[in-house]
Amino acid sequence: HDREESIEKAHYRTLNWIYDDPKADDQSCSWDNFAAFLMSETSMYWITGKPGSGKSTLMKFINEQPRTEELLQQWAGDREILSASFYFFYKGSDKQKTALGFLRSLLHLILSQKKKLIPVIFNERCAAALDGIGHPELTLPEAKRALRQLFRDSSHLCFFLTIDGLDEFDPEVSLTHVTSLIELTKTLGIFKNVKIVVSSRQLPEFEQGFEECPCLRIHELTKQDIRQYATERLESHRYMNTLIKRDPVNSRALIESVISMSAGVFLWVRIVTQSLLQGLTNRDTINDLQQRLEDLPSDLHDLYKVMLERVDQRYRNQTCELLQLVYYGILDDLDQLSALGLWFAERADYNMTILTETRPIDDELVEDRVDEIESRLKSRCLGLVEVQPGPKSVFDRNRRGAVDENLTRAKVAFLHRTVTDFLR
């Protein structure tokens, strides 16, 4: 679940429109009724959109909202609903970006909820295990057969699957083409007791593969969400409220400019509002802020280039080093690159490496070094690299006087997949 945990939660009071009736909504574009899909016999729904528009955030929102289950129950009737989600992650391990990893994860999540089905689905494996005979790892054909059997033989149950980031599937590692993944996903949807929501970018193979499915394009539907986010973020700064009192018309026009320039790309809005907040801290005038906004490109890759050009000249070599350390540090991401690990990679010299005594690191020192690398990333990489909380640990929770349980496991990651694409 590392990938799911790294996805930002939806901003307060955003994305609720997903349950609205498109005909009653004031959105200017058309989209297929998602709530009706959840209640109907239709098996598959496709969520698509531009890079950085919030597809993964929407998928996480759908998974976490009680409203989703309420609507699904109208489809399921008296049957129990088992839910499972998978988030493809092209920078992750093989299990996170292949068809086999996808199927094994679904089987694990579903069978963990209904353990009594395990000997039914894996009869031969269970019998062999009782006889003390080992089995090789699950193969792709076996995983396909097992999941189909599970759905076919469990008509008393309903299954709700959310599959995010199909475009992050890695054909080279999986040894199959992306069209095979699309067909596999659609094959799972032929069972009457299975309902699937998938998401991907607007690539031709997905446009063609899901052309018969109800769908929405998220970048066309988030105008009000972006307005709310930008307004709340900017108005959280005391000086913005001062500017609104002085010049309400142009202050509101600034926010409307953010909305129109974003073209529905929420990630762009997040970066730009951070720049505007810095301008507010510098006591920029409305005209200064408008100029700051107009100087920022609307294309994400062009925006990243401008961000790097604004790095202080004295820091640029360090910026280059940090970006390369993070890029190659998570290239074959198995255990992820920790914030503490990045500190050592950047700061440790020969003497520290050879002469430092081997012993547990002090909590205070961990905290200092994680704080230090986070500050260096902010000043050298200007938001392109972030420190994110690591997975929770029972060990840390039970330690007296320990630092924050996530601190020692804090990881570093790029702001978004598009940053990695930009650096290639």
C-alpha cells in the first residue's frame, strides 16, 4: 500500500461532484454518471485525464468515501461486497508494475477478507502444503485462472475493483504488451458480480480499449475544485486578505487567472500557488503577483524548467547532485530512498564513512538530519523533490521517548511522475 499512501488526499470539500448527476450539474462538459454506474449492472468505468490532473487522488477518494459503498449496495442487494484496489507504479518494484503483481495483489486483498475461499481457489497448493510439498511462486496463467475461478464460483459475493495508473504498467518487465493488460482487465469485467473502475492517461491504446465504457475526463471537471483550492490557499496568507481589501476586483481576477491557466491540471495549480504564496511573503503587489503568474508556463515540463532556472546560482551544482541521487536512488525502487539515506549519500565524506562507529543512530541526530535534508531539498530543488512520511512501525510505536514513528522511515520522492519524465 506504499503507493496508495503516497497519494495526496483530496483537498477539503473537493471531488464531491463525482456522485452528482451530470445533467443537474453546472459543469460545462458532459460525462457519464458515476453514481448510476455504481448502482447499475454496467461492469466497467474509465477515469482519464491529463498528467497531473488528479486521477490517482480521485481513485483514492472513491475508495475512501462511504458514499461509494452505499451506492454499490444498491447494485449488490443482499450480497456482501469485497473491495480491492491496485495502484500501478512504474518507479516501484516489479510487483507494482506488472500484470502478475497486479493479479497477485488482488488475490491477496480479496482472500484476506475471505480466508475460507483459499483452499477452494488453491486446492492443489493447499493439499501439497499439508503434505509438506513446496510449490513454486504463482505464475501469471495460474493467477489468471485463480481470479476467474474466484469470481465465477462466488456468485453469492460481489467484487468492487479499482485499478489506478494503467499507463504506469511496464511491458518490458511484464513481458506482455499494454493491450494484453487492457484485455485482461476487460475479461475480469465479464462476470456479473464484478464491477471495475480503471484510470489512465489519454493514450491511444486506452482510448481504443475503453471506448465502449462510460467515462469522465477529470481535467474538464475540476474548475470549481481548483477555484476552492486556490482561494483557500492564497487567503490563508494574511497579506492576501490585505490585498483583497485594497483591491478586491484584481485580487479575484488573480485567482480566476490561476483557474483559466491551469487547464484542469491540479498539480500545476499546487506549484503555482506555492510561488504566489512566496510572492505574498515578499509583499508583492497584485500587479507583481499577476506578473509572477504570467511568467510561469502552463505546460508542466516548461514549468519545471523555469523552476530549475530560478535556483540560486550558488546551489545549482548541489541541485544537480540531489536530483541525480534521487533519480538513480529510486530507479530500481525496492526499499525506496529514505530521507536519512539521501542525507548520507549527499553529505557523508570518506572519513565519516570509514571512521564512524557502527551503532544505532541517536533519535536527536535522526531528527536533525532529516530536517536538514528536507530544508536543502526545498532550497535546492524548489519543490520538485519532497520528503514524505514512511510506513508506520509497531516497533517505533512501542518505544518510549522515540522520535516521530515516521521520521526514521521518511522517504524522498519526486513531486509527480511528470518530474521523472522531465529529467529523462
